[in-house]
Amino acid sequence: MSPPPESCRNPPRHVAIIMDGNGRWAKQRGWPRTIGHKAGLEAVRRTVRAAPELGVEFLTLYAFSSENWSRPPAEVRDLMGLLKHFIARDLADLHKAGVRIRIVGRRDDLSADILNLLIDAEELTRNNTKHCLQIAFNYGARDEIVRAAQSLARDAAAGRLDPDAITAELFALRLDTRDIPDPELIIRTSGELRLSNFLLWQAAYSEFVFLPCYWPDFDRNQFEAAIAEYLGRDRRFGGVVAQELAV
């Protein structure tokens, strides 16, 4: 693998992406939404290939939110079909490339065929270490935080945990994303300027890049540009930089 381009030296370790705009991309062309979702899947493939080439160790993709079930049933079926197609076609290559797949999101209300597909992908790639692809599926950040709080509350009620011993670090270990570093950079396509219930806890100190393009048009050049914009920012984490102290 070639080193990252000069514009992406010292890239963020973890990039998360809200993949937005498939339907509008299709509507703009007079096509059905399902065509937009298929084009979006090709953008997923480009992005998954580009991430390790750009030096990104962890990539999280917001694939399907817990609110997306409210979409028309036919569209939901199409999206489930695309997920199955992606895993069937790409899983072997991802595994061969050393990519570990992790799924974050609620699992107890998924159909057996989808759940088993996701579990199989995780199990097959569990020991891979070259890159981590984290897929947020049936995911909602508020739900994730509530489930973490419930887990801690059960332990406290059973006497296994002193409530005063609960820290931010301990809370984070009960989240779906435990053992994964928080994203330094969150990208959203389509021009929308919101998180849409995505990684609310983990995004506390993330940098945001909002792109006007729809997700099917997202490519390596835009990925590089987003990283370059991130690298041009000062990350203070609530403090000040040395130049400001000198003024």
C-alpha cells in the first residue's frame, strides 16, 4: 500500500461518515430512489478502499438508523437487499485485505436472517488487524446511551457496582463502540448540517466537515479534501494553543 498523499499526512485515526443524499441524487436525475441507494453502495465501496490508503485506521459508516424503519416498506426491503448484496459480494475481499468488521446498533429487534448475516461478518473478520470498518446499522445514539445507562443501573441495583464509581470512561465501555477510539473527524454529505442521532457521546470533540455533494458522488478526492480541511484546524480540547498564550 502506498503512503497517504502529502495533503493527508498525519490523518485522523478514526473517520465517521453520515452517508446522506441517495434519494435526492436519484430524484435530481428523475430516477427511483432505489437507483440512488445502489449508486450509494458503489460510493461505500470506493470509501472503504480509500480509507486505509489515506491512513485512516477506523472507518464508521452510518448505514441504517433506527428511524429509517419508518420509510416505505418497499424502500426498506431494497436497503436490506443491498446490505445482503454488499456482504455477499465484498466480505471475502475485505477479510482477505485484513479488514475487521464491527456492527454497532440495536440487535434484539432484527430479523434472524439479517442478524445472522451481521454476526457471521463479525466472526469471520474478528482477528483482522489491518483496518476496522464499523457499520452503524439499526443505530440511534440516544438508544445506545440509554442502553449503556440501563446496563450500569442493573449492575448498581445488583450491588456489583458503586454508583459513585461510574466515570465517563466506564460509561464509554458500555457503549456499542467500546474499544474503538472516538472519531476525530465526522463527515456528512448532502449539505445537511446536523448529526441525526449519530455518535452523540463519541462526537464530543470531533471535527465536522459538511459537504454539499450527495453521497453517490462522494469519492476519494472529496475524502482527501475533508481530511485536509480537518488537518488545517486547531484542536484545543477546551484549552488554548501556545501561540494564544504568548499573546
